[in-house]
Amino acid sequence: MAEETEIHRLAGELGEELQKRRWHATAAESCTGGAIAAAITSVPGASNWFEGSLVSYANRVKRDMLAVSEEDLEVFGAVSEEVARQMASGALAMMDANVAVAVSGIAGPDGGTEEKPVGTVWISWADSAGQEPVTIDARCFHFDGDRAAIQRQTVAEALKGMLALVRAHPE
């Protein structure tokens, strides 16, 4: 499958760029259920640059493990810019990493609403570059397809964003 080949290529390129900088990556995953970590760890030598991933499917885990605000979960919902940003920041704080990605979305086939239909995914990227303050970016995507297709598209975009963030820093 073309998407799977692209995902593996992106994960490999991410590893190369991280190793050049002696950086480490991490992830906080909800709708992908560990697929970002699986893509990354499919690359030989990933243990040299990948710290790990937290699958924070339940709001309680987002709150307790990633320091996501209970108020933001209630006001904006788990699938929101505010929560995705906090997940990325929380993952960086939890792991010894320089770059993090966080994903929260509705992969379907149910769970969507008129405001947030199936395929709505927030992805946030955080970068400490080894110093404070943390730089955080977030973007909302609207993916098509079934649950597996939405998850694959999410993983690909998450990796693309991480790669761009790392490449934005000199080696």
C-alpha cells in the first residue's frame, strides 16, 4: 500500500534527521492507538532516537499523565487544538525528548458530530530544541475514508510535521 510505504519512508527520514542532531522524539497518541510508535519502531535503530509513546485514549489519561486541563477537556473536548497542544507539551515534559507529536481525533465509524465529523483530527507538534520555551504548533485535518484510512493519514501527517519541525533546526 502506497500510504504504508510513505509512512515507513517518513519514519526513516525522521530518524536520520534526529540522529544528525542527537535529538530524541516522542508521541502522545489518541486516535492512532500507538500507530505512530509502531511506524517509528519499524525503522532499524529507532532505539537511538525514539523515547516512546503514550497512548492516551481516555480523557483521564490525558489529564493525569499529560497534564491536560480538565476544564479544557470539558469546554473544548478531547478533539481540539487546546487539548492537542497540551498533549504535545505533556509528552515533552514526560520524556527525555526534543520533539513531540500529539494526535487526537475521530477515526469513526461513529463518534462524529456536525461540528466535529468523523475524520476530524487535531495534530500538534512541540519542539524544545533542548531549551525553553517550548515551541508548539497545531493543525486541524479532515481526513476521508474508513477508520484504518483515517489512522494511516493521521500517522503520515504527524510524521511529516515532525520531520519539517526537525529540519527547521540546523544540524
